[in-house]
Amino acid sequence: MRRAGRIAALTGAAAAAFAAGEVYRYIFCRNSGIIGRLHEPRGHKEDYYLHRDGDAERLRRCRCIRLELTNDRGDTLEGYYYPCSGAPCGRIAFIVHGYRSEHLETAGMYYDYYKSRGFDLFTCDLTAAGESGGRRYGYDIFESRDVKLWLDVLLKRFGADIQIILHGFSMGGATVLKVSDSCPEQVKFIVSDSGFTSGADILRGRIGAAYPLFRLMNRVISGYDMDDTDVRENLRRTDKPVLFFHGTEDRTVPFHMGEELYKLCPTEKDCLLVPGARHVESMHVDPEGYAEKLDGFIKRYIK
């Protein structure tokens, strides 16, 4: 009986360790494991996916300048520069995608808007996304470091006279706020669409009392602390104008996070809170209102 009890205990411990590992992979890893294969959430209505996927396919067929860098973790990252005319124009919208996304499905939805305003569009696959290397997500820690590297690439490639709009979505919306206190002067303003206050706040809301365990696992495996994903202090120190968008029906990054970030911002700012919009749906639900807010910032801050 004792042996049977020990076997049962060991079996239970092994099962718990396996389950914890699978949850960790789902939360932090590009290869999301068994949970990712069984659980593919679709948080939008079908018309949103039709719009997104159609725009992504159109962007795939557009001419672009391919760029590449290697970050300090040894990951090779891919960037894509889409001139609005025959040659780079010096006005650049830098689109930063979100968690478990990639450059086409985010940038595709904004290509026509920025092209019609005379902007080149630059976007990239963040670490562990799309065609870029990397195995694990940084919840804005890795991503913010890499965005700074891409800004350096753009300055070296296209010159110090360029003007940049830094426009991020979801985790990308948090990433652009993470770098908001350390951007070069060429970044004229920042757009955060559905950005979170911190990755830790998001995870606490998902896994509750298990958060300390996965925070510790991630520190050991990935080498960063989830508590350091907080963007509030970076935002408090920024000197950049910031435009916020958030849908009132966002269940992925709660609406109240957008309200909190807007209130914290110490610089010139504006926001559009879109009734009925889910996660990163603000442009889809209210394209006229979205364009009006962006147009206002462009007229104010871009020459």
C-alpha cells in the first residue's frame, strides 16, 4: 500500500509538472503546445477576420524593402518597408503588432490609411513571430528592446531627417509605451491601440493565484520578471504626444487599462474609446472616428 501511495504521489506530481509546463508553453512560447492546438480562441466577429485576412493578403503582394537585424539574444528579426510611392519619402508609420500575431495581419489593415496620407509604412515580425527567430515572448520586455534596434536601423538607412509615428496594437501598444521615455527625436508621436498596463496585470487576471508560480518559472526560463512589463513609469516619463484607442467591449485587454493609461500620460494626448469594439477593433468598428483622431495628430506633429 505504501508503495502504491508513493507511485500515486509521484504520478500526480509528474502530471502536475507536465500540466504546468504545458500552461507555460501556451502563455510564453511560440510553440504553444497541446493547449494551443486544442484551444484557438476567436474573439472577433467573422467580418473582422474577413477584413483582416483580406488586407493581409493584399499587403503580401505589395512591393517592400526587406530589412534584417540580429538582436542581443541572437535572434534574427525580419522587417518590411513599404514605400507609399516609388522611393522612401521620409515620413514613416512604424506598425508594431501584438501577442501571437505577425506583421501582415496587423499592418495590412492600416496600409491604405497611411499610404493615402503620404506615409511609408514600416513593420516587423517581433521576436517569436512570423518569419523572425526567437522561441519565447517578452510581453514588451524583449519587444521594446527590439523596437529600439529597429528605430536605429531606420535612422541609419533613411537618415536623421525622417519623421516617425510609432503605432502599436495590444502587446505592441504596450511596447510603444515601454519605449515612450527613450525614443529618438524622430519619433513625433505615439499611438497605443488596446495597450495593456502590464503583462503581469493581464496574467493575474487569467491565472489568478497561479501567477507567482509562472512568474518564477519565467524568470528561470526566459530571464526576465513579468513585473517589469509594467509601462506606467515609462509613460509617466515620456515627452512624446500619445494618442490612445480602446474598445469598450475589449475582454482581452480590459477597457479600464486604456482609461488608466490615458489619465497617467503627462504630455499632450487624446483618446478614442469606441463603444461596442472588441480587442483592437476600434478602426474596424469606427473607421471615420479613428481616422479623424489620427489626422488631427498628423496635422499637429508631422511636417
